Amino acid sequence: MNDALLVMKWPLVACLLLPGILVYFGLHIVRRGIIFVDLALAQVAALGMCLCLMLGHDPHDFHTYLWSLGFTLIGALIFTFTRTRENHRVPQEALIGIVYVVAAAAAILLLSKSTAGNEELKNTLVGDVLNVSQSQVWQTFALFAVIAVIHLLFRKRFLALTFDAAGSTKPRARWWDFLFYATFGLVVTSFVQIGGVLLVFSYLVVPAVCANLLATSLGTMLAIGIAAAMLGGVGGLVASYQFDLPTGAAIVCTLGLVLIIAAVAAKFRSSRSHTESEKAV
């Protein structure tokens, strides 16, 4: 037991402290209907990391982080000005998919010139959660806390952009949209260095979908999403330790299992409500 705590202490702290803000952004992304924007931004951040790796820098260097962030902010700018507010012939989701595919292909091309390209490409996908350090956890948590405060202070602006159709057409909406994507990009860039592209996508989308299946109010959805993220993270860490599995992949699969449980619970609740309605009639 002591050995398990020694190995899993900081990965466990990371899985309990960090995903909360990912759940919050995930609720925005799911409601906007641009599910793959997080995957695209994560891949763009990974592309910046791959460029630095090709140039001989360490993946955990601050220099590498800045390159990843710069690439991500460019992606945020693109998504801000390609957001469509009406039915257009080219939906934004198509552009998001193109950005993802091009960024992924460019990362493969860059790492093909590296002697350890396959291993580095794998790390950009599934990350290295097991080796997260104490300083990395607290630095990332501090950044996430600052971003959370920004979104709390300007919550009416950000919520209007996503949950109010008229909010996205108000003056200066583009500016607030860019600030949303920029802070989102900061979160994605930071977490990609810890968990990789797949784990970022899973933490953003799976808990948000669970929350939407089980609740309607934003506060309740956020609580359910955070609980789902924690359950998936802790369950994945336990499975990883017990069965000697890759940690990031184990967490992603456990989150998938949590989603199945949430879907079954939502279906059962819906059937029960329907039965009670029929009895009342």
C-alpha cells in the first residue's frame, strides 16, 4: 500500500485537482457543438512541442511550453474568427477537423526526423501522467486557479457566448470569444504536457457528456462532471497500478466506462419517469 501511494501520490493529486476546469470548458464546448475543438487545440499545442523536440529541446523546458502556447493561441485566433453564428455552407466543425488533421500530420513529419520519433509521438498522444512532479502539479494548478477566477469574474460574458444565442452577436463578442479560446488554449497547453492529447480530449468531453445526460442546470452539471472526472481518474490510476497498464490510456478507458454507467443511469431514470407518468394518468 505504501509503495502504491509513493508511486501514485502526485498523479493522484493531479487527477483530483486539475480536471475541474477541463470539465467547465467541456460544458461550453459540448453546448457550442464544436466537440473536436479541444482535440484540435491539443494537437496544435502538441505540434509546437514536436517542433521543439525536433530542435533538440527537452519536452519539459519552459521554452517548449512557450512554443506550444504560441501555436495554441494562433489556433484560438483561427477558431475565434471562423465561428459561424448562422447556418453556413462550411460549418466550423469542418475547419476544426482540418486543423486537427494538418497539425497531426505536421507533428508526424517533424518527429520523423527525430531518432526517438515513435516514442515522442506516443508521449504527445498519451502523455506521461505517472511521472508528473510536485512542482508541475502546483504550477499547473496555480495557472488553472487564475483562469478560473477570470471566468468567475466575467461569467456572464462567457456564459452568454455559449448558452445565450443573442450573446454571441453583441458588440465586442469577438473579443470575449478570443479571450475564451485563449484561456482555453492555456489550459489545454498545460495539460497536454502532463496527460497528452487523448487524455485532454477525454477529460473535456466525457464528463461534460455525462453531466448533460444526468442534469439540466449548469451548477448540477458542473458537479456531476467533476465527480465523473475524479472517478475516471482515480479508477484509471488504480487499474494502471494493479494491472501494470499505461496510465493515460487506462484513465481514458475508465472515463469511457463512467460514460456508459451514466448513459445507463439516464436511460433508467427516463424509463422510470415515463412509467410514473403513465401511472399518474
